[in-house]
Amino acid sequence: MARLLTDIRPLKESADFRRLWIGSTVSQLGQQMTAVTVSIQVYALTHSTFSVGLVGLSALVPLVVFGLYGGAMADVIDRRTLALASSGGLWLLSMVLVAQSELHWNQVWLLYTVVAVQSACFAVNNPARSAIIPRLIRPELLPAANTLSQAAFNLGFTAGPLLGAVVIAWQGFGAAYLVDVITFTAALYALFRLPPVPPTGLVRRAGLRSVLEGFTFLRSAPALLATFVADILAMVFAQPRALFPAVAGAFFAGGVKTVGLLQAAPAIGALIGVLFSGWVSRVRRQGVAIVAAITVYAAAVGLFGLSRTIWLGVALLALSGAADMVSSAYRNTVLQSAAPDAMRGRLQGVFIVVVAGGPRLGDFVAGTTASLSTPTIALLGGAGVCIVGLLILLAWNKPFRRYDSQVRALR
């Protein structure tokens, strides 16, 4: 049973990783509270769902631009220093949100601006933090460490919005933003306690040339490139979230509460999957494991398109979330082990762009397909395309098929 449950060896063996993980877990709750609070406040000010939609758009462009540039900076500047500076920026922006709420400035443009700058800071912060992890733990513990990181993310994604709604109802917007300020202090403390993490290799200025070097390296590493392709297949063709409002009524005769349940199901499944993820570290062929996990994810999404009982639908979405958690842990492991330290920041930046852009493109594909046919066809067809694409990728890409992070064979 112990071998089946979550592998917590990274937390036991590395005090630095333990502090970093605890800080990330606590701060993630506050960040997700802020995300839902901003949306609710924008709607309260405008009574417009279009205005709420612009919140996501205001975050997307800075996330893409600074994801690439922030990754390049993480290969030039001490990663602890860069993570501390960007985390400090996020902390100050949360203070701005507290101030605007308590002083009743009530300006939607200010909320959009804060969200955009937050997105830029996050895009710099995330590659730096992710590139630090392989320097804190043994290579064979990377799958377990990435699984724990997924647990932190999904816990915040599940509990943060719920806690945010409770705090808003109790004390208002300012109190919810203040919780983010307080919880983010834990992330700052964890980074402050880390030793310096200077990048290795030839140090250059961060800029377009260094970003292009990251893409050039990615083309020369087929196993690593395949992880990005696999994620794009899953997120573009088998991402069901855009259809939840339609299927809540069409499939299950439900309303807003049903939509909320469908939205939460994948994250809940991911958390359950983490509890029984002790086996993840013992899998050596990560490329095959990624394809297997995403195939389970896509199959669950496709079967969800046939479900007409709410609890069956929730169970299938939970299964998709657990499979996505496993896939993400292995994709991060391949990235952190296949990329040399001098390239990790830039490739983590590319990873952020794929992770951020893929689901948004997937929303468009799913919504368009469903409008031209039916939600069932969109879900089944998208899942089928994803699975076929994965099988072609596995057959065509021999390095990906044979990849073992402990051997670190790029070709």
C-alpha cells in the first residue's frame, strides 16, 4: 500500500524543495481566490459577461510574450533572484487590488491592467521556479516532485475559488484580495530561504536571439518536442470545458450548479490521482507513459460525450483529470531531464506558452465544432483525433518511444 500512495521522498530528502512546495501550495490558494474575485468584481461593476471574458484576454498576451522572454531571463539571471523579484511584483499587485477595493476606485480598466501585469510577472516567475527544481533533488525523484507540484496546483484550483466565494460573501472583495497577500508571503519566504541558483553554461543577454536558441534546441531534441506535440493534441482536440454550459442542460438537465460541478470534477480527479501516485516514480519509459495517460484522458472525454447521468459524467471527467495529472508530471520530468540546465529556463517559457495557449485554442475548436454539429460529435470526434495523433506520434518518434529520464537519451 505504501508503494501505491503518494511518493513524498522529495519532501523528506530536500528541505529546500519542501519549503518551495509548501510556499507554492499556500500561495496557490490565494492566487486562485484572486482569480475568481477579479471576475466577480468585474461582473459586479459591468454586469457584462463580455467584460468578464476580457479578463482572460488581458492575461493571455503578456503570458505568451513574457513566458518566452522570462524563460530567456532564467537562463541569464540567478533563478532565485529572478523568482524573488517577480514574486515581489505579484505580492505588490495583490496589495493594489486590496487598495482599489477598500478605497472604492471601481475602475474596470485598473483591474484589467493589474491582471495583465500579474500575468507578465507570473510568466517570468514560473519558468524560474520550475528550472530551480532539478537543482534541488535527485534526478530519479523528478516524477514524484512534479506529481507533488500538480497536487499543489489542483488543490488551489479546486479550493481557491470556493474559499474566495465564501470570503467575498462574508467580508467583500478586499478581504479576498487580502488573503492572497497573506498567503503569498509564504512563497516569498520559501524563495528567500533558497540558496543562490545561478544558471550554468555560457551567459548571454536575454533577448530574441536567446529565445530562438531555445526553439533551435527544441527542434534538435525529438523526445522533448514530442511532449509539446502530445500536449497540444490533448488540449486543442480533447479539451471539453467550453462545452460544459451547453452539456449541463442538454445532457443532464441541470443549470449553473451543474456547470460548477463539471468544472471542478477534473481537478478533484487529479487530487485523488495524486493520493495514489506512488507508482509514478517507478515508470522508466516516460514517452510511452505520456501517450498512455493522454489516451486515457481523451477516451474519458469521449465517453463523457455519451454520458447522460450526471454522476457518470462527473466520474469520467474526474478520470480525465487524474490522467492529465499523470501526463503533466511526466511531461515536466522529460523537460527537466532532457534539457541542459543552460536551456531549462527558455524551454520552461515555451512550456508556459503551450500550456496557456493550447486550452484557449481548444475552447475555440470545441465550441466551433459543436456549433456546426452537436456537443456529442465534438467530444467524440476530438477525442478520436487526439488518440490517433498520439499513436502516430509514438510510432513515428523513436526517441520519444524509448525515452528514459534516468538515461537522459535525447536521440
